[in-house]
Amino acid sequence: MPAQKDRWVSSLLFLLFCASSIPQCGSASLQQEPSPQHYFSGLEAGKTSLAFFTPSVSPGAQPFLEHIESSAEALQDYGVSVVKVNCPKEDVSRYCGKENALRKAFLFRGNRLIREFPTDALFDVNSIVANVLFALLFNEVKYVETLADLENIENVLKGKSNMVFAYVPATGTAEHRAVMEAAFVYGTIHQFVLTTEAALLKATSHDDPDVSSAWLLFCHCQRATEPAQPCRRTALAQPLTLLNIHRHLKLMGAPLVTEVAEDPEKISTVHLQLGLPLVFILSQKETYEADRRTAEFVAWQLLGKAGVALLSRDLVELNVLHRSNVALKTPDEGMPIQYLVLEDTDEVITLVEDKNKVKQIQEDEQEEEEEYEDEKEDNNQDIQDDQVVEAVSRDKKRELPLEQILVLTEENFHSSLSEAARTVVLFYASWEAVSLAVLRSYSEVAALLKGTPGVLLSRVNCWDWPGLCSQENVTQFPSIRIYKEGQQSVTYGGMWGTEELSSFILLSQVPCPLKLATMDEAEGYLRAREAFEEAGNILSGHVRMGMYFEDDALALSQKYSVSPPALLLARRGGRSVEGIALPEHSVQDMVQMIRYELLDIFPEITVPNLPQYLQLGKPFLILFSAGDISQVESKEMLKLAKGRPQQTFVVCWLNLKKTPVGYGILRTHFSTIPPLPVLLWVNLHAGGQVFKFPSEQPITEMNILSWLEKLQAGLEVPSSTLSEEDWKPPLPAYNFLQMMEPSVPELSPHAGDTPAQHPPKNPGGDTAGGDTATREEPSQESRAEEVGSPGRGLRGTAPRLAARDKQGKRHSEL
């Protein structure tokens, strides 16, 4: 290690000497000139010199002379010669007069005067070097006094180059000299900015910095490509010396994340060379995007402390536990790489900052492995319970911020419901793991909706108040309901994520249906009459609805070629309005029709929206793609979706990059993943047969229709057949698909129920094999969620997910 440090210190010194553009090396001494005339006659264009003029006899000049002579060698490295000019007694010129002799030093470039220095500002070697370089680099090193000045420079640099911002308590100090020497070397690469204003330093920091010490911040303005995007700032954690500045700038110039495709033992980065550890995030192609985002997040947190690399298991054979998702390589020679299993990015950061953490994690993993061996004979229900319990117990030390959530009891329940226009109530049980997991999401929703007028978030612990929960007919928990005065409560039936819950609560604030007064307002909403109001209550929180029944309603219906009563449907992001006739007026038909019509014509299948399409009870014609589908394929599939007879099957596609669970589906259907894109017909209820569209044919509407006719005639051989085993949840409380819909006994559609106007007849059967997405690997759902998340968890990495079938300690549904 000392030898390694000596190497890069020597490299720095060599760099500084070479960058000074000095034709000669070695020691330098103070030059003597007999007279001003002799000095000025010998000045050369482009040469820089620091001169001071003194009488022949001057005993009081001895301390200054010692400092100026000591600085001669340091300044020589930067192309500045130090000259002592003797003043004859009879010389009373500008430079030898009493007002200047030994009271000022003069910096010349050629015969042009650049700056005058009072000798009391040149009190030691550091002050002499710092002030001389500051004068020479006057145009390169910007001096700022206010935050506005600093931000103006940042705005100019955004997207172009980076900035080095330094604060020194006073000029002429050793820290000032270090900044100026670094600017002399790196000034052509980064913009250097200097200040001595303590108020400016405080304005640039979220903490309360010590203004008696020098600070240096590296501002990453080159990465800020948008004008409104701020420049990230990374502070130098070590004392402000030239060596530490050089080290810091080398680290800031290194790649944020290094992608590795070889044996990590052979990898050497600038971080390892500078004595810092290197963290590997283990990944594979199915989870590459999520792992890349995780690696970048970790890299920003550890910038200047450790390097981060993304190691692909697909390209490197690693003889380690498959569930390992992080590796640590230290700069110490002979130390093996440590492969670990970590839960989130906080543990990675702690791993680097706490050297004892590695040993502790390894001991915990060994204990966990022993516990697994003891429990591996447990039944499926025990494993599923453990998944939920562990997800909660892992975070049990983190106190939930529940200050924004009102606690309801039997005494204040009914009175609290009248305090706000809408009261959101979470019914849960404090002993039940799923409830506690949902309570965490609920607390995040409360923080997100803090201050939202007319909305009160509250909770009822059914373990403490069973009578209240029984009175409100709460038959399972967790359960979320929205109470509105004078109306029936609305039960939430969607996903338990923060985004989904927040969207439901905010959307439920919109009156549904909303009585509109003008024709212009009505065109953006759906129209109906008596049954529409009840349907609006049921669909509150899921769709925005409006009602129009003014005298000119006939003109509006004529505009969209429908006869009243009818619906006008405006899809999200769409520019057109569709008119839909209403042959039936029952609430059930109305709700089912609206839910059906709100589905996309040619949807991209994801984990959250899959249950909606499974409930249609139709076969899937699904196109699997390794990314976005081409414009030609999209056009042909959309034509097929719009023109299919009576909409008897679901035309859809799945992006394997966004939803990598699709790889598991393809592996179920085929021994190896076929070339992409691949088009499949999957029909679960009619024998579970899977048919593959011929890969040699282009994907066009005519070719697909011809192929479907062959399927209907029985002329095609299925590529595979799905298992007839019925995958039911172990207990009703784990029937998450059923929880997707509100509990309205006579109205809630079940899988297989379709509106009368949309019969489920099709060329091959009744339903889609998209259900295999949930059959293949339940834990894959977590993987899909992590791919779209920029968050802090490491649970989305492929090695972790691949180990879940063995470890059995993750709650995939949550």
C-alpha cells in the first residue's frame, strides 16, 4: 500500500512540473540585477517575473528577503522568475522611490506590469505563491461574492463543463496556494471559482459548515443538461491540500459506474489505485435497467468514497452463491473479493463506511442459511406467511411517520367522519404482517397528500377495536374505504403501492358523476342518465365522469352519431371522442361496459394491468418484444385489434425490458426463448394450448387472420400445452386478484363474466394464457416493479430474485 501511494504521489509531482511549461528543471535561486535600467533592458516578451526594488543597504528587508528567496524555486515551477533589483542611492524613479522601495513587489509579463503587491501581503512562501498565481490566473479563476454570481456561472457551464468551487477564509494561506496551484494544472479542464465570503459558503450547503476551515466542492454541471436542473455538488472530505485536490479531481473525472465483463479479480480502476474500495452490483440481462439505476444511485452516494461497477453474471462465470447481489473489492493486496447478500442501498453505503459491517453481514448470512435448512420442510402457507413477515420485520426498526394519520376509535369514529369532505380510513390489524406492510405505503401517501384540502387520512386498528370493524362490515384486512357525508362508502380494490393509493384518493375528490352546465364541458366526459349516477358512485376513484342533459343534448348526440341515451368516451391521452350507444340501462351493464371500454384497444401488458384483461375471460393474441415494437408492427396489430369480429380476443403486446417476467412466460412455453419478436395465441380454458405464429412470415393483419383461420379449423399444431393444475391462493386472504375489484356483491365482475354485447366466442376458446404470468413465478412481479423504479432497493436484482424459490422469504405481491 505505501509503495502504491508513492507511485501516484510521484505521478502528481511529475504532472505539476511538466504542466508548468518550464524549459529547465531543478533548483532555482533569487536573481540579482545591479540597476533598474539593466533589469528592464533584459526583459523578454512572454516571460513572467516578480521583481522588488531595494536600496543597496537595507537591514530591515532581511525577513522579506528570506521569504521571497524561498519562494523563488516554487514560482520557477510555474514559469515565474524572482528578481531582486538594486536601487542606486541617486535613483528616485517610480520603482526606486521611497514610496515603493521595499514596500511593493511588481509582477511583469515581458515589460508590461500586471500587478503591484504590498510587501506586507507577501508574508511567507504560501502567500507569495498564492497571490502571484491568483494574479496570473485572474481570467481563469473567477472570484464571486454572492450566490447569484455563483449560480450565473453554473448556468453558463451546464451541459458543457464542470466547476471547482473553493472557499478559503483568507487569501495568502496554504489552502489558497493549493487551490491556485491546482487551477494552474486543471484550469483548462474545469472552471475554478474562488470566494472568501462565509455567507456564500453557508448558502451552498444544507448543513452548517465550519467557516473557519477551507472547503472545496466539485460541481457536476456537465451532467445538468436542462436549464432548471441543478448542478450536483460533491465536497472534498479531506483537508484542502494540493495532493488531496488532485486526488478528488481524479475521482470526479472517473466514470460514475463502470460496466464489467471480466473476472472482477482482474479489474483495476482509479478508485483502487487511489486506495478506495470498489463495489460491484451483480446483475443479469433480465434486470439490467433496474440494476443500472441502482448502481448509479449508489455511485452518487459513495462518490469520492468508493467506486461502483456493474458486473453481469451473463458474461462472467462466478463461483459464488447465486443469491449474492453485491461484491466488495478492497485495495489491499491479497484480500479476496467479498460476495454478500444485501437488502437495500443503505446497507451498501454502510458497508463502505463501516469496515466491520462485512464481517457482521457474513455472520448473519451464515445464520440465515442454517435457519433455512431447519425450515425448508415447512408447507407453502408457512413460506408465504414468512415472506410477508420478513418484509415487515426487515424494516421494523424504521419508525413509521404516522403523525399525519388520525387514529380512530369507537368514541371518535363517527364524529371524525364529518370533519372533512372525504375521510380515508385504513382498517388493519397490528399483528398481521400484510397490514403492517400496507401501513407503510399508507404513511407515504399521507406525507404525499399533506395539506390536501378536504381529505382526512385515518386508521383503525381492528385488533384494538374489533366491534367497530365488525360494525363497519370489515371482513378482511387491510382494507381502505373512503367515506363521504350522505353517501355510501367506497372500498379501494387496487394495488397497494403509494402511487396507486394516492391516485385513487385524489381522483375520488372529483364529483362522480358531475353535473355539467355547458356543451363544451360535456364533451370531455361520459354521458348517461339514471343508472349513470349509481355507476358513478361505484367507479368513483377510478374514472372521471360527467353528465349532460340540457336542451341541446340532441345536437351533441348528433355530432357524435349516437342516439340518446349514450356514452361519450374520451380516453387518456387521446384526441378523439367515441360515441357508444346504451341499449341496456341497468347499473351492472353500465359498470361492466364502462370498465370494458376504458381498456386500451391494443394494450401493453404489465404486472399491474394484467388482472383487468384476465377478467375478460378471452384468449390473448400477444406479441412479445425485447423493447418497443416497430412502427410497422404496431400499425398492423392495431388494425387487427380494431377490426376483430365482435372483439372476441385480446390483442396485446409485452415489453420484456419493462416487464421481464415475460421471459419466465416464454420459458414455460418453449425450452429456449425463441427469436424476438414472437407472436403467440394463448388459450387457457380451452385445453391450455399455446400456438406460435410462423416466424418466417411478416407480422401483418392479413397473415395473422389467415393463421387464425387455420387455428379455428384445427390445422395448426400447438407449440405447448399449459398445465391443468388450478393455482388457487392458499387462503382467501391471499386472493390478490379478487382484491383488485371493489366488494359490490351484485355488481363486481368475476373472471369469465363479459357484457352481453361482447360474446367471448373465438377461434380457439374462451380465455387468455396471460394468466401464466402469475403462474410462472409469483416473485417475478416484484422484479417488474423494480425495473420501473428508481428507488433504493436491491430486491430487483436478478440474483436475489432467482434465489427466492429457495429462500422463500419475500412477499412478492407487496
